[in-house]
Amino acid sequence: MKKLRYIIEFAAVWCGYRVLRLLPHSAVKCIARIGAFFFTLVPGAMRVAVANIHTAFPEKNDAECRRTARKSFFHLVFNISEFLWMSGNRKRIERWTTIPEPLRGELRRHVAEGRRIIFINPHIGSWEGSGLMAPHFVEMNMVAVVKQMRNPYLDNLFNGSGRKLEPGVRLVYSKGAMRGALKGLRDGFGIGILIDQNTRVRDGGVFVDFFGLPCPCSSAPTVLVDYCRKNNIPVVIYIGASLREDNGMVAARAVTLRHPYEEYPSATAILQEILEVSEGYIRSKPEQYLWFYKRFQYIPHGIDEKLRRRYPYYAIEPGERFYSRVAAANNREKD
């Protein structure tokens, strides 16, 4: 029964995917508007998004938060649909995305000089499109992390031989991604990292301030840079975002760290700067951010009560399993 279900799911998605690839860009945008409407009907999606927006922008009233949430749903669906529509089609990538000069020149110089580029993005604008733009415009090799799908036929369609990739793009599954990322660095590849995810402390997460609230994020950027420095691999960090402009084009923005890597007192200080730059991108285009994700979900131990009250309704103080692999293992044994 499971295999039959997988085949039916694959057939439905494959048909939709093939139709999408044949449509003009304007039709893809219309599909995104329809999809965004249905997204507002998903139980809890609007509530989470509004709570997040109000947490990040307490000056916004309820109507403004809802308006921003609806636009966010549109950009989410548009991002995914447009990525599938553009992927593997160089003409479409050149028509609808760009890396402006002098950023393009900077990145090409790094590639020519053998530096590995670690791109760090928040979930804003066309974060999926970012993985198409760097290989295309900069002609760099790049590792992209993808989540393995339960349906093996769909997984092959989007993450395997059924998907046409940009030259130089290597896909690695999120499970075991660090191993694939390190191998990519050794082989001369750059890495793309989405930083604004709730990584558990036991998995390398670190609490840093995000819109004034401590939130966990992955320490992968500093782990990767430390690995490169230890192994004499030249490396540079870019904190970027691919934002949609008023003319419909997606334009990449990116900056390096303000100071040389070795001048920071700790890895946490570097991660804090990365989140601050990411927050700046979000403040410039709040309607393009992924607001329905429970970004403010975890409250750290010992936090000030006044700060605790700023967290949205869904936030919790996690147990020891969040912090400790030992506690997680013991809990599994009890289960």
C-alpha cells in the first residue's frame, strides 16, 4: 500500500512539475498568489506568522501584521515555484536573477584565488534561487544541502537524477550534511547555509540575539571556517540574501564579516554578527521573510522574566534533551 501511495503521489507531483516548467513567468506568479490564499487557510499558519511578526515588530498593529503575513505566504510559494521553474534553465536564471557588480567581481576573484566561499542566508526572498545564482554568475562549485524525502520517487525527481542541476552544484542530504560539507571544502566547493533555524544545543546550536530575543542557531559557519583554517584551506564568509526587487528581479546582496575572523573573541560573537546582518535584511523586506516558521520557539534557561514575556504564545523552555545528547539517549531508553 505504501509503494502504491508513493507512486500516486509521484504521478500527481510529476504532472504538476512538468506543467509548471512549461508556463510563462507571469503564470508562475499567479500560481503563487493562489497558493498563498490557500496557505492562509492552513490551521495555525496565520496565527504563528502574526505572532512572529508582532514579536519582531511590536510597533505593528494586528492589521499590519496580517498584511505582512499574507505577503510572506505569497513570497514563500513564489520562491519555491520559481526555483522549480528556473532550475537548470540558464536563460530563465539570467532573465530573473542577478548578482550586481562589484559583488560579482569580488566573488569571482575569491574563486580565482582558490578561496572557499561560505554563503550564509536567512529564509528571505528567493533563498532557493541563491543556490542557482552563485554557480551560474560566479562559475563556482557549490554544495547545496537538501532534505531527503520519504517518497523515494519524489526524492529522485527533486534530489536525484530526475533534477537538472546547474554545472558544479553538488547535493548532500541534511542528515550527515557536515560530512558532505567538509568533503566539499576539500574538493574546492563553496557551501550554502540557512542560518535561522532552531538547531538544538546538543547538535551544535548556540543561543544568540535575534530581534532582541535569544534564539538558537547553527554553529556550522564557525565550525567550517575553523576546519579550513586548521587545514590551510583559504576561506571567506559572506552573509547574504537574494531579495526580490520592485521590477520582479531577484538581486543578491552579501557582505563579509566586519573584522578579520581571528579578531573575534569567540564563535558566539561571530554568530551574533551574522544574525544582526540577517536581521537587517529582514527589516528591509519583512514581507519576504518566512514568518510561519516557529523561530522563537525555545526559551533559554535562566532568562529575565521581562524578556520571557516577549516570546510568542508557542514558545517553550526546552528540557535537558535539547541541551544534552546523554539526556536524549537516556530518554530514548526509557521510551
